[in-house]
Amino acid sequence: MQELREKIAELIEGEKEIILDQYFRKLRGHSPSGRQSQSIPEWLIVILRARFADILERQVAYLRTGQYDNSLSSEDKSYAIQVVPFCSQDLKSRRLILTMELFIGTVTEHIFHKLRNIESISYTQIAPLLDKLAFLAYEDLWITTIVSHRFQRNTIQKLLKKTIKAHENERRELAMVLHDGVLQSLATALVQTQIMEKLIDSKNNKRQLLQELLRLQETITETVRKTRDINYELYPLCLREQGLITTLEGYLSGMKRETGLSVEMVSPKTIDEKMWGKDTQASIYRMIHELMTNVKKHAHAKRVRIEIAPGDEFLRLTVEDDGIGFELPNMLANMTTSAAFGLLSVREQTMDHQGVMRIQTSPGQGTKIEIEIPRDDKKI
């Protein structure tokens, strides 16, 4: 039996990279529900490969010594907070479990294939020695899930504090905008009415009275504009009256004027409210608003392309910029920064609608974010 254990250990050790290549070829083509959104992004495959290589090393150590080191499972917080939340976004897909099953099956199949022609070795001898692999894989998943849960809990506590602070900042900014904009304009209008009141008493100041009247009209017009801008930032009422596309066109037009960005939007003229209702469209608007705020503040981009593509089952939203990009793992590992807070908000809104969010980015290569939102009648 010890000789067989060593044979399997040598086989795994010597052909580890071949086994991993076989597994990830299968994983790239493995889509349980046939949905494109189930595909595993390349950045995640790189991370998974390193972890599964470590699990194979644990199996080798166990076969040779009966012991192994699982410290990486609890120490590698970066893996836990990237892989577990990503693979758990769509609970119906059971993606994380299926990923583990595919890994165990690939390793087992490779070992059986290599040893099947040795007459002295039978299936019943090999199987018990590989049972430990399943335990190692799921032990790793269990530990990393706990690590992820603890990190997420701490992150949520930090985010709650940040949210409270953000609300206070928003109130302060709104108060400043009202004081410096609307209230100042109203005060000016009040002074102008007082001047006009005095001019009315004088019969020889008709021309001056007319000038003051025109200034008052200009002040009122400017006050209305400022009030409308504030109202639009808080919540565009035209969203429910005119729909998502028209509202976005107005918002993006203002963004172009304010920032000088070249913004292209590709979309249908309207979104079917029977498939994506007013509340869903309002969420999509807030997602785009948040993503565009991130672009404005952090991306240093010159061009942004937004595509809204309703399909039979899903609405796909794509926001792509040519900005500076970022290191995605580092961003996900520090979800309390300003830019990460915005992405977390968008991800949470996406998950609220049972959708899936994908991010493609790297330093100097811009950022592409894809979001899929299922039809309202397809949500559970």
C-alpha cells in the first residue's frame, strides 16, 4: 500500500501542471446553465490555479507523511475575499461547488488513466487514497468561506460607518449648495423687488424699472436652473415620466458639458417596462450614475462608451472607458476606498436584482464593466 501511495504522490507531483491544464480547459468550457455570465474570468482562473496547485501539494504530503499544512487557507485573505464572493453571486448556479467537483473529478480521472494498465493495482486500491483529495478541497473551501465571512463582516461595519459619514457629507454639501446658490439668488431677487418697489413710486424711472425687472427675471431663471440641477442630482423625476433612456441622455449631456468627456451611448429608444419595470430602470440609472462618477473622479479617461442591450432573458449594461484602469485584486481587497465603495454599491444593486457584474481592467488599459439584469418576471 505504501508503494502505491508513493506512486500516486510521484504522479501528482510530476504531472501537477498537466493536471491543472486539463482542469482549466474543462473549466473554461464548463457552463452548467448555458449562460455566458457563468464563464470564469481569466483573472480568477489565475488565482484558482495557484490555490488548487497548493491543494495538490497537500495531497502529496498526506500520501507520504499522513500530514499536511493548510495554513494558506486561513492566511490568504486575498483569495478568500475575491473567490468566495465572486463565485457565490449566483446561488442557483452552485458554481463554487461545481468548480470543486470538476477539479476532484479531473484529478481522479487522470490518476486512474495513468495507473489503469498496471495489473497489480485495482480501482478499489486507488479510490480510498484519493478520497482525501475531496476532503482537502472542501476543507479549503470551508476555511476560506469563514475567512471571507469575517472579512465581509468587518468590511460591512466599516462601510456602515462610511455610509453614515457620507450621508453627513451629502447633507453638508446640499446645505452649502443651497446657501451659496439658491438662497443667494433668492436674496438677490428680494433686493431687486425692493429696488423696484422704490422705482414704482417714482414716475420718471420707467426705464430703470424695466432694467431691474429684466435683472429679476434673469435671477429667477438662474434660481430655477440651480434648483432643477439640485433636484436632478437627488432624483430625476423625469425618470418615471420619460423613462430611462431619455433621462440618461439628459444626464450624460450635462456630464459632457461639465467634464469635456466624449460619451457615447448605444441603446434602444425605450426599455420595455413589462420586462424591466420602473424600479429596475431606476436602479440601472443609479448604477450608471455611480459608474460615471467613478470615471469622472478616478479614471482620468477621455472617452466613455455606454451600451444598454435588452435581450430575451437579460438586459446587458456595459460601461467602458479608456482611463488609467486599476489592479482589480487590490481594489477588491480594499473595499473602503472611494472608488471601491462606488463599485461595491453597484455590485450590491446588481445582486439585489439577481444580476451578475463582471469587471475587466488592468493598469493603463482602461476599465470595462458588464452587468446583466434578468427580466423582472424571471426573478425569484
